[in-house]
Amino acid sequence: MSNQFSPPDPRMPSYRQSTANDETIQTYNAGEAAHAQSQRANYVDPTGNQVEQQQESVEDKNLDRANTRYWIRTITYFVLGVLEVILFLRFLFRLLGANQSNDFIMFLYSLSLVFVGAFNGIFNDQALGHSVFELSTIVAMLIYALIAWGIVSLGEIVFAPRMSGQQNVVTTRRNQPM
């Protein structure tokens, strides 16, 4: 038999648990920012050893809100980054006069047209031969960056940490008799 600690197995016939010193402590923050729970149990394992077991768990709602803010920021800026790269490639290839019959260029132009189409016609695009200085693509890049910044800022406001000017802690203890 091993000398290492193992928790009692309730399926064993020799299972005995002393409930004389069992207690559960729960703490709540009035601002609903945190919830903590602590459990302690003393028992005698099947080999007759006195065992004290303690478990604590804390749930921090502000940490959950910080994680949500992180994911909103990360996903929004990732999508913005992909979109900005697509639009920058469109702008660069149009400026350099890329061959529009090339399959990649046709794919890039048709993909990016969905995002630039609403901004076409705001300014006159300047053309010199095959090169086009497309101001509508630059405007689209700026507008989408502002929209992404707005989404992230809104997420920062909606999921801001909850600060409470008053903290009320309620502790409940439960002792079970033998």
C-alpha cells in the first residue's frame, strides 16, 4: 500500500467520513464583483489517518469582464488588420497599374470592391495611364479603422470593471454536528 495521500473512495466498504469539523464559508461582495467560497473537511481515511482537506475558489467578475474586453479588442483588430491588408493591396496594385486580366488581381479587386464600393464617387480617382490613385480606397481604410476603434471603445465602456464605493461582505459558516 502506498504512503501517498489519496482522497477517500465512497464506493469502498471501509469508507468513513467524520462530519464533526466540516464547514463551508461563502463570501459575497455587495458590488457583485467577486464571489469566494472556501470549504474545509476533516475526515478519517480508510487506513485510519486523520486528513484535513481545504478547497478555496474565487470568482472575479471583473476578471471575466476584462477577458471579454480582451477578446473584443483582439477579434476586432484582427478583422481590421485583414481588411486593411486587402484594401492596401488593392490601392498598391491600382497605383502600380497591375494587369487586370491576372486571376489574382481580378480576385483581389472583386473581393475588395465589396468594401470600397460604398466609397466610390466621393472623390475623383486620379488616373495616369494604367496607374490609378484611388482615393476611395484610402477613405475606406480610414473609415473602417474608425469603426473598429469605435467597436473597441464601446466594448471598453460596456465591459468596464464595476467599482463599488461600498463593500459589504457577508460570511456564512455551517458546522455540522457529529
